[in-house]
Amino acid sequence: MNNNIIIRKFLHWKMIIVYLVVFSFLTILLATAVGNVYIPPMQIVKIFCSKMGICDAPIQSKYEKIIFEFRMPRIFLGFLVGFALSVAGVAMQGLFKNPMADPYIIGTASGAAVGAALSIAFIPHFLGVYSTPFFAFVCAILSTFFVYSLSRVGGRIHLETLLLTGIAVSFLLNAVLSFFMYMMGRDVHRIMSWLFGGRLPLADWEAVKIVFPLVLGIFPLFLFYARDLNAMLLGEETAKTLGVNVERAKATLLVLSAFVTAAAVSFSGLIGFVGLVIPHITRILVGADHRILLPASALSGGILLVWADTLVRFLDMTLSVGEMPVGIITAFFGVPFFIYLLRRRKRGFFLM
């Protein structure tokens, strides 16, 4: 009987992942078609088949540059960023046992913002076009480890202390960011665009090549800790009795979450609410078991961000309003959902 239940659960999870993978491919295909120059989806399929040597169907070469130089790098980077933020969001919500935790909760976002502002304001040509991503990544990691070191007491990480320390350091870094923006004068719009995820239109294949191995290479490590996250939902003491090294799991997951978040936002800018909304919605659909929650949230986050960015391009095409940062679109969906979560949690915001 137990074996039958396990088999049915495995098959159910397998079908969920298959559906999400198929929908991911459909999303990429349809998103590639949208833009100032509409490209028929079948023409996109033919071009891909021709590039892969699968078929010799006639293709319209005028579309190749649009697809491979402009749209595909942006779409793939958007998918990877949504993937990374959702995975980190699942880990943070699991660690804090709070559905309102997100990847930015321990100062990663504030550190990245200060690094980006530092690059834009004072040393814009240090590494050419990669100056801003480099400084955003480095400062995001440094701020996260600063919060981590401050909250580590007696060899243990107290999550309540970590959370409050993260909030305090974020306020400090936001003050530094405000100072930089005040000093920047006419260049303030550049940092404002970065703060709302306005770097996706600048995506190229080099950015994808950097982010891809970082995000996809770290993801299996999250899966490795899926059982530990499941056990920690029952409480730290219970997890210890089940053989979980709680302190090592907390430290590793915090580091992994900060690293994958920093890698993603350093090339896209800050994009809010993806890491908050997607894990919660996915948890409602597939359950709280992190063995399925992690991959399902990752794929769902990638899908959501690609569609949000596609909406940005569609609005630019139809209304000629210019390409707004994608973070504005995610905020329009995320803020109402955040309010909904607040109303549901009547017993208080920080429930551990």
C-alpha cells in the first residue's frame, strides 16, 4: 500500500515537471514572436530546426538577427533570473517558516543596489559593460556575509536575529544608496532603472553564459537540502532528532540563496516579488514538500518573468510608452498578493 502511494506521488510529481517544462518551451517560443517585428512561431521553429541541422526547411534570414541577437538573450536571461529568485525564495521561506520571506530579506538586494550605484556614479568603465554587474554582485555577497557574521552568536545562527540584522543593514545601505543618488545628479535615472530591473533589455549572450552555469550549477545543491528543509519545517529540535545538521543546513542554504540571488540581479537589476509570490503560489498547487516545490517554483518563476518582460515589450509596441523596467510589472502583481498574505496572517508578521 505504501509503495503504491509513493509510486503515485512520484508519477504525479513527474507529470507536474513535464507540464512545466513544456510550458517553458511554449513560453520561450511565443515570447520570441512578440515585438515591433512580429515573427510567426512556425518560422521560429523552422529557424531553430535549421540551426540544429534537424531540417532543411526554407527560412527567412531577416528574422535570424532579431531572434538570436536581440530577443533570445533577453528571454533566456529573464528565465534564469526568475528561476534563481524563485529557488532562493523557496529556501528563505522554508528557513524562516514564513511565506512572506523573500530572497532579499538578508540584505542581498541593498548590497547589490549600492554596488550598482557605486559603479554607475564613480567607476563606470572599470570593466566596461560588466562594471555594474561585477560591483553589484560583489557588494551583494559582502553585505550578505556582513549580516551573517553579525547574527552568528556562539557558533549558531538565530533566524530572528538574522532577520532583524538584515533589516537594519538594509536600512543602512539604503541610506548609502540615497547619498549616491543625491551625488549623481543627472545620472539618477540610470540607477533608478537598475533598481526596477531595467537591465534586461541590455542582455546579451555573454551575460547568459555567465549566469547560466552559476544558477544551474547551484540548483542541485538546493535539491540536496530539500529533505533538510522538510525536516526543519517541523522545528529545529525535531529536525535534529531526524539526523539533520541544522546549523550547517542553515548556513549553506543562506550562502547558496545569497549567491544565486546576487548572480541573477547583478545582470538584470532588482526585480521584486518574484521570489515572494511564486513559491507561495506553487506551494498551494503542489504542496510543501521541497523535493517538488523547488523545481516547480524554479520553472514557474522563469515562466512568470519571461511573460512579464513580454508584457513590457507588448506595451512598448502598442502604446509607444518606451520599455519600462520589468520590476514595475512584477510589482503590480506582487503588491496586491503581498497585501493578501498580510491579511491572512492575522497573528503577526514574524511567525517563526
